Amino acid sequence: MKKIYLWLLLCLYCTATLQAQITPSAEKILYVKKNVSGGTGNGSSWANAIPELADALKWAREQYIADNNWLTGDSLRIFIAEGIYKPLYDADNSRFQNDGGRNNAFVAIDRVYLYGGFPATGNPGANERNWKTYPTVLSGDIGVSNDYADNVYHVLVTINLQNTRIDGLSITGGMANAPSLQTETMIKNVNIGYTRSSGGGLFSLNDANTLKVSNVEISGNRADYAGGGDIRSSLSLNNIIVRNNTATEWGGGLYFAAMGLTGSYTLTNALFTGNTAKYGGAIISQINSLTLVNNTIVNNTASLGGHGIYHRATSGAQVTLANSIVWNSHPNSVRIIDSLGGAPFAINYSIVQMATVPSGPGNFNSDPLFTNLAGGDYTLSDASPGINGGSNQIWNSANSTDVADLAGNARIAGNAIDMGVFESQTVLPVLFGNWSAAIKNGQLVFDWSTETEVNNDHFLIQVSQDGVKWTTVQKIPTLAAEGNSSIPVTYQSSIPLTSLSLGMGLFLLGALAFKSRWQMLAMITATFLFVLAFSCSKKGTLSNIEDGKLFARLIQVDKDGATHSSKIIQVIQK
Ligand SMILES: [Ca+2]
Ligand SMILES: [Ca+2]
């Protein structure tokens, strides 16, 4: 008899524990922590945290279904400690309280803000949040661990959301490989059953741009058709990393799909790396207007077209790159940006690894000089032409609220915004002002100014035909007293083409588009005279004269020998 009582008591205790009434804190926060020990599990504090995000979202969905105005004019925040969380419930409206196996997903709810990146110890507040140090991982890797075959189709689903924030999460392990027209899956009266072959990590449909997704990594997701993320929404994506996702067909990283979206989309501060597909390794766009501002798209792979971006142009559609870098370690015959029918890209203030410098202001095709390309560090080294190479105006008009770069540093540092996702915080000893170079009357003429100088010794003027191999042509000492100046200093220097060293003179001839054959012959004659005078033993050839492209940069050298590069410019002809 005693045993029965004990058993009954135990059962009551278990039921009470399992069904702890979820109760947000007075500040309307629900706390979720995977490794919580003890506590009531009602979510009212870290000590009483709910162990599973899936249970917190199930509860929120129950409240929403009971009364879809339950948070009108208000919001609920879910704070999620570091740890790995798996979707435990079916995505469908009528089955979301049950385990649906591969149909499970985290379904975001309007006005329920998700904040990850809290440490799993102590009693952390919002200021202690760091999404990179304390990763909060939403993993679709259910069933057999590290085996994708039994993973969920979508990890995170956002549909018809108006006011929600998703911040500080890592989304991984989705496997969108079901044939279309599978079992109906209804979310807010939308059937997403047909999407089960794209958007393994994130599937987003009909959300407003007041759905703000930031500080989020989408990595290690797979899709039969398209994308680690399938974006059919205006949701705002900012400060995101899209890494190592694989699509069998299109858009390994993100797929911007035409269906349900006719307007324009702007993606800011996004890093794409290690994504693969047939077309559009990082991104494929089918929408009317896709604008990428301060994106770094590096080392993605497409087997057929567009390692970085593939634009499946519909008539009049536009893809715009601004303040961005598109680069690969091992370029091959597949174009880094490509489009159906050769539709052009609009490119401004960007570095794109193309055969020629992209037309448009402030563009280069020269090496962006990442800190460590092979090691995956895509911050900019001090010599990078991307430093201060972007347009503040473009950034400010694309982004009104976010002020940090992807590393959490000030987004605009120095005298202009940098290209790509990371802003160099190095305080350069010399702040360059104007900088131009021209070929004029047989002379190379350089004009530049400095805004300020500290401990400066001299400048080296360097020129290059390909933006990769550089030759020093002149050394100019600083005009600032003791190398220090807090006011602008102006410099000018010129070099007769004929006084350049062997090879350079011939090389520079290639930079001149001569107005007449006689003019060209006169210059070649002058140069040959020089070559003969100074080096009869060496035989110059005209074979290295190419298509008239010549670049210049200034290397500023401190009194202690440290060097920093100006931005690279193209030498113009006057
Ligand atoms: Ca698995
Ligand atoms: Ca800058």
C-alpha cells in the first residue's frame, strides 16, 4: 500500500514538473537554457529557465492561436542561453503540439522576439550577450547525429510576420530535400508543403521589413533545390553570416525567390563564404531589385555560373552591388558574378574579381588584401584598397539604425566607410585627402594631399599594370615639419616617362592611347634612345604593352619604417 502511495506521489510530482505553467517575468521575458538544473521550468528567470526553445515557442503559439491579439502593442522577449536547441514539434498549425519528425521546425510568432547569445552561467542581462562567444544554435540535426538524411526540412520558418526580432542565433542542419507537393503544412493559412526542397536553414514568406533578423549565422544547411535560406519576404536581414551551405541546383547560400515578392530588397553587412551550388554559389536572385550593400562574398563555388552571385534576370530586373567585395582564392573559368542572358550588374565602390575594372565609380578588380584569405579572416589588412573605399552616402541611405560592422566595431571609421562587412579600426598615421594621377605631355603627374600626418617620413609612388605587381617609381619626403601636421598638406610630383628605368618606359607606353601613330612612334623613339643610352645590353620588347590600364598607389612610410597604403587609383590621361 505504501508503495502505491509513493508511486502516486511521484507521478503527481512528475506531472507538476512536466507541466510547469509557463510564466514570463514581470518584464515580459521568458528564459530558455538548455543545461538548466533544478528550478521550476516556468521560464520566469534563468534559475527557472525552460530547457527547450521548442517548448517556449509552442507555448507562445498556443497563446497566439487562442487570441491573436494577445501581444498587440506589446512584445514578449525570449532570452536563450548558449547551447544546442532542436525543433521538437511539427510546423503545422494543427499538429504543432506533436513531434512531426522531419516536419518539425521552429516557427517564429509575431511580436515574440528571439534573442540568443547569453552565457549559460550566472544571471546575465542583455549587456552580457555575445552571439559569437556564446553561440545559441538552432540545429535541425534530429535523429542520427551528423547524418543529414533524417534532419528536418526547415530549421526556422517565418511567415506573415510583422513585428519580430530574431537576433543572435546560429541556424544549422536543415535538409530541404522533399519533393514538392508533399503533405500539406499550414502555417497561418499558408501551405508551405511545396517548399520542402529549398530554404533548409531559413524559410521566409510574406514577412514585412519590420521583421528584423540580425547577428544570425546560417550555416551547414542543405537543399535539393535552392538555398540555406529561401527568402520570399521583405524581412530585414543585417549583420549575417551565410556559410558552408549547399544547394544541388541554385543559390547555395540564399535564394531570393520571385514568388510572393515583386518589390526590392536590400541586404546589408552580410558575409557569404563556403557556399556551393550549380548556379549562384552564394546568392541567386529572381526578384525585381536586389541591392547588396557592404557584403563580403568570398570563396563560394558554383559549378556552372556565378560563384558569388547569379542573376536570373527577368526583364528589367536589377542586381546592385555597393561597398562590397566579391572574391575567390582560386578563380577559374566560371564567372564570379553572372546572369541569365548577360544582364548587367550595377556596381559601385566595390571590388569584384573580374577581368576588367567594373564600370561605375570607385570600383577595383584588384586584390582586396584580406588579413588572411586562406585562414578565413576576411577583415581588411592595412594595405587593403577596400579601406575607406566605400560610399558613406550609400550606407546611410540603406541603413538607418545599425551602426556596427560584423565584428561589432564602429561601422564608419576613418574618413569613409570601408568595403565589405568589416571596418578597419586601425588609426592610420597619415590620413589621405585627395589623390589623383594623370599622364600629361609625356609626364606622369601625381597630386595628393594629407589631412593629418603623425610621425611620417616619406611616400613611395608605385604604379602597376594589373593592380597586383607594383613598381616604385619615386620617393617623396614629407613636407610636414618633423613628419607631423594637424592641417592639410598638399603634394605634387611629376616624372618624365623617358626618365623611367628600363622596362618601365616601355611598360608605360602601353598605358598611353596615342592620338596618332606619329605621336606613338615619336614616344617609342624617345624611349628607345633612353633605353639604348642606359642599357645597351638589355633588349626591350613591346610584348608587355597591353590595353592602356595603369594604376597608382602611395605607400606612406613612418619614421620607424612601418608602411600603409593609400587607395589604388587609375591613372587617367589628359
Ligand atoms: Ca540527423
Ligand atoms: Ca573606414
